Amino acid sequence: MSWSPSGRTGLLRDPARPCEANTRTQPKDRSRLGALLHRRKEVWRGQQVLIDRLEVRLQGLEADNAALGSEQQPSKAERQLQKELVALQQTLDAEVERRRQLARNNHSLGGRVAHTDRYRRQRADLQEGVELRTVQAASRRQAWQRRHNSVRRNVSRLRSRRLRR
């Protein structure tokens, strides 16, 4: 084996030829892949915009749903109040009828029931007045005792000071 410049170059060129072919096709492949990647990104951005729009629409629908729910709440409260009103009206009607019946009974008894009720009310009022006066008298008595005791203490202090001098 002798050394020759053409032999050595040929030895390196044979494996380099497929690499050169790859480097020639690589920009084409790169541009095709770049275009494909660009199209995918545009599709993804379009889908993201669509997703964002759908999310905004979903939030709007949720707000509408919450508003409708709050509108239904007062109607439930109104129904409850209506039921209570009907119940109160029925009890009022029953009480009015009961009082009419009592008035008829009182009339038939010659007014004795009315007089008895009046005397009972007067007696209850007088009893409350007596209790109130008793409480007031007790509080006055306690206040007087407190003042009297404080005066006694002050007098005894003064006496003890005079004795010390």
C-alpha cells in the first residue's frame, strides 16, 4: 500500500457522500417541519381562543343560573310568608268568633262576667302597685342604711383620729 493523495481522499469521500446528501435535504425537511409546527401552533392557538370563549360563556351561564336561583329563593320565602299569613288569618277569625261567643254569653248572664273580669283586672293592678311600692321601699331602706353606715364609719374614724392626737 502506497500512499497516494487520491487514495486517501477517496477513502474519506465515500462515507461523506451520504452526509452531504443529508445536509442538502435537511433545510427542506427543516422548512417542512417548521411549516408543520407553525400550522399546529396556529391550530392550538385557535383552540385556545375557542376554549377561552367557551369559558367566558360558561361563566356567563353560571352567573345567569345563580341569578335565577336567587330569584327562586324569594318566591319560596313568599310562599312561606303566604302560608303564615293564612294561618294567622285563621287564628284571628277563630279568636273573633270566640269573642263573639263570649259576648253572647256575657249578655245572657247580664254582664256579670264583664264585672268580674274588671274587678280581677283592678285587683291585679293594685297587687302590682303594692309589689312595686314594697320594692321601692326596700331599696330606699337599703340606701338609707348604706348612708347611715358610712356616716357611722366616718364618725368613728374622726373619733379615733382625735384620740390619737
